[in-house]
Amino acid sequence: MHVPTSGSRVTQVESPLASGHEIGRRDHPDDFEDMDRKLVLVVEDEPTLLEVACFVLESEGFGVETATNGAEALTRLRTSKLPGLVLLDLMMPVMNGREFLDEVARSPLLRPPPIVVLTAGDSMEIPGAAEVLRKPYDLGRLLETVERHTGGRRAGTRAK
């Protein structure tokens, strides 16, 4: 369920881990054909950073969906249209970025798009990440990274 937050593009999804329900899953290989390369899933718990990333990406014509923790991101990957890229913070509540990457690696039916990790830490090589950007990141570098992994931009795309 999408719940808009006052003055923010942050979208919240009920955590399947908190509710005790099994996370949805893709059961058929054709489910992976449903990918929008110009859609970016931003996984960030810090509202200001999330807002800035969404604003910049949407301004450049990318569709954006959001999650505030790894469990929400897994739900999106398993039940919604696949994005062309995941921007993933490492330090988050409920399920952090490393736990998210571990779960993705353990899930045989989950073939996610490239995952770019955003971190304030020193580690520049993280298993499961296509690339790592250090915080604070330059917005131009963020856009270059997104364009490289999604194959460019498309004007007028916006996910609701």
C-alpha cells in the first residue's frame, strides 16, 4: 500500500517481516521480463537524502519508487514492476543494506537489476553491489552512475 507522507515523495509499504507474512515472490521466468530500465528504486531511510535523490532523478526524466528499508525494497522487487536500477543505503532500520544484499543472493527466483550501494563507510567493494558511491555523493556523479546502469534517460517518466 502506498501512503504519501506530508511534503515528501517517500512511499511506505507494510513490512512483510513485521507482519509475519511471507514476502511475495516471482514464480515464473516471464515475471522477470517485466522490467522498466528507466525506473529507479531508491532505498534510503533518511528523508532528506531520499527527497533529494528523488527530485534529481525525476528532474532528469527517470521514474522513481522508494523504500525506507531493505524489507520494503524486497517486497517491491518481488511484487512490482522491476526497476532498471536499485540505489541502496547500507545503514537502515528493519533490514539494512547488507541484509538486503544477502537475501537477494539467497533467493533463486530473484534476479534483481544492478544495485548501487550508497554508503558513508569506507568499504568500496561490497558483495552483490554493481558499484559503490560514497556519501556525501556528488549529484552529477549520481546521475552519471544511474545513466550508465540504466542505459540513459527518458523524459516524462514518473512512477506513482
